[in-house]
Amino acid sequence: TGFDSDNSSGDFSEANHKVPEMLDLDPHQSSRTGKHNGETEIQENGIKRHRTSLPAPMFSRSDFSVWSILKKCIGLELSKITMPIVFNEPLSFLQRITEYMEHIYLINKACSHADPLERMQSVAAFAVSAVASQWERTGKPFNPLLGETYELTREDLGFRFISEQVSHHPPISAFYSEGLSKDFVFHGSIYPKLKFWGKSIEAEPRGTITLELLKHNEAYTWTNPTCCVHNVIIGKLWLEQYGTVEIVNHSTGDKCVLNFKPCGLFGKELHRVEGYIQDKHRKKLCVIYGKWTECLWCTDPTTYETYKKSEKRGGEQKKKLVSEEDIKSENDEADDMPEVQDTVQFIPGSKLLWRINCRPPNSSQMYNFTSFAVSLNELEKGMEAILAPTDCRLRPDIRNMENGNMDVASKEKERLEEKQRAARKERAKDEVEWHTRWFHQGTNPYTGTSDWLYSGGYFDRNFSDCPDIY
């Protein structure tokens, strides 16, 4: 989840780092975005209009080098190193997890399908879409404090979500989401293991993701691919995902195997995803291909193999960019997709499963956030009175960074980490064990592995025994 720690050494204090100048906002942006943290506009249809911009643009990182920090830390555990706040983005890791829900329409689509193969296709697209928001997001989220929480209810999208930091060493984040129509439950726990390879930082995923489609009495489980940030010594930071993701339907025995391909020597495989869905008898039912940064398609195995053989023979099939006309001719659902040009080699007859959302025009000045991510830390009028006192939106270092007060944010971050250290020492002195509030350790009912399960009761809003972490 990053590098911040309550064991960090004073050698890496942020107080000694100079904060660079702000980037200029789009001059038209101020009149376009309306209110930021006070009030939320209501559209004519009664749905809340969420903010489209952050209160302040991001700071330039050009004056800072990740390597200048990491070179002093070779051989140390990365979770115990504090990085300057300028390398952060103004979101907690708990809020970053919530970005799984950006493409919730894919869960809704899975719930609506009668065919189990089509349900698996939508679930596979949802699993890929969950990592798509990380594209070009080289800023690290804030490490959640022990006991920190985040809730999000989106009536317009039909879900509510709650997460809690249930462990600090190792850092473990647990989450639970449910459809407001009681049609699905989505839950899991994440505790990535960080490795520093000299030129890159690798986050190996740990923890199981579970999606239950209640209407169909089905449960799917999977683990995310490995995430790697390159060029931490010199050059432009860039990110890739690689590894094999296996999505298992525990009701039918169907399985989807997705291979997130590593970049390769010449970057030919960059961002590519290829895989297939097979039934319980290991018969391939369809092939899935695309890029996690762009789109995902599926076709039947025979068509796929024929096309690949034709390619190798140097036939008439040639690589081409997929235009909007191609999509509309092959898939009626394309009208609902944003107009983004892909670089995926299109196989005629394929069905479009998912396509990445367009980002705001000023996204590069907002930490490359998606429109969904921009709204996550929004503090609406009256919300403070009903939120748990441990909610990320109330965290002062993140709030100050979002508002452009970098010096204050840095000091607040150090204060919160020191408060966490002091609380831990006090518990050790009194031999008091930490107890999580909304989740408990248990066993995943489908995989049989250790997991963190939602205890319930959060939305009753009894927050009297929540810890004082801010």
C-alpha cells in the first residue's frame, strides 16, 4: 500500500523537503466545476451532481527523485520507509480500493444475464476494469491508519461500500460492498507485498476478491495481478500489470484464466491481456483479449485460432486500429461506450465486453484521476455529522494536500503517524489488544483460505466506540 510507516526514521522526514510550485489549472476550469467541498448540486432528475475537479491542481514532482530516497533504503523493508508527501496523491488506499466500483455496470450486466457464460464474461471484464484506473497513476495513495474507514453510497450507481484498515503490520485493508437492490455482494481483503528491485517497485497482490450474484446463487473469486512501477531511479515513471488471474465460478465450475502479459524487451506486449473461459470439463468456451488500459473483447476459440494462423501465414489480415465504425458494426452495445480509439488488434466477429471511461480533460493536472476518483474525497454539506469519525474524508493530511496546502499536509501526516506510534506503545504497555470495529478474521466460504469478513452494523451509524485516530 506504499511506503509510509509508523516505524519510519527521522532521516526521511518531509520537513526538509521543499515543496515545488503548483501547476496552472485550466483557465476555464474554475467556472466549470462549481462547488468543491461545501454543497453538491442536484440535477433536474434528482441525482446528485458530483464534482468534476479537485480544489487545487497537483504539485510538480520534477524537483524530486524517488531514487534520492530509496538509495538510502536498500536492504530495508519498504513498508517502513516514509516518502515525501509530494509523491502521494490525495486519496487513502481505502479510497483507491473503492475504485473497483467505477465500472459497476458490469456487475449489473452479469446479474441480468441468464446464460452463465455471459455472466462470466461480464465478471471477467469487471476484474480487468478494476485495475484500469491505475493507468498512469504513479502517485502513491496514503497508507491508511489502523482503524481508518471509508464509506461510499452511490444511489445513482446502486451500491454502498465500506472499508476498514484492519492491520498495520502487515498492512491489510478489508472491504464490503452490496447492491442497493440486494442483487450482489462484493467483498475482500488486500495486503500487497512490496519488493524493490533497484530500478522498479513491485507490489505483489495478496488477498482474495469475492463477488456473489445473489439472484443466480453464484460466487466468483480471484486475486489481482502484480503491479510494477518502473524508472524509479531515472526517467519517466510508468506502470504495468502482469501475472495470471484465475476467476472461478464456484457454482458451475467454470473458470476464466486471464494472462496480464509483461511488457517484454521491445514493449510489444505492453498492457496486453489474453485468456479464455473454460467449463468444468476444461473445454474452452471463448477467448478473451484486449488491453487493461483500453478495452476487452471476446470471440469463440475457433475464430481466434483461425485468425492467428492466418496472421502467421502472412495472410490478408493486418493489424489495424479499431474505429468507432468497427465497434458499431460488430456490437450493438457500443453506443453506450465513450469514443476512444484503441490500439488493440481487432478480430472480426468479436464482442466488446468493456471499454475504459474517458478521463476529464484536466486529468493530468489532477494526479491522472478518473471522474469517479475525483469525487471520492468530496465532503458534502452535512456529511460530517453522519460519517464515522474514522472516515478518510476527515483525515487532515489528505484534506490539506487536496486543497494545495502541502506544508500543512506534510506536518499533519507526521503528526498522525506519531499519534499512531504513541497509541501502539500505550497498548503494548497496558497489554491491550487492538480490536477491529467492522470486520473480523475468518475463512472465505468458497476458497477455504483466511479472509477478513464484514461483521455488519456499520450503516446503523453507532459510532460511539470508534477509535480517535485523527
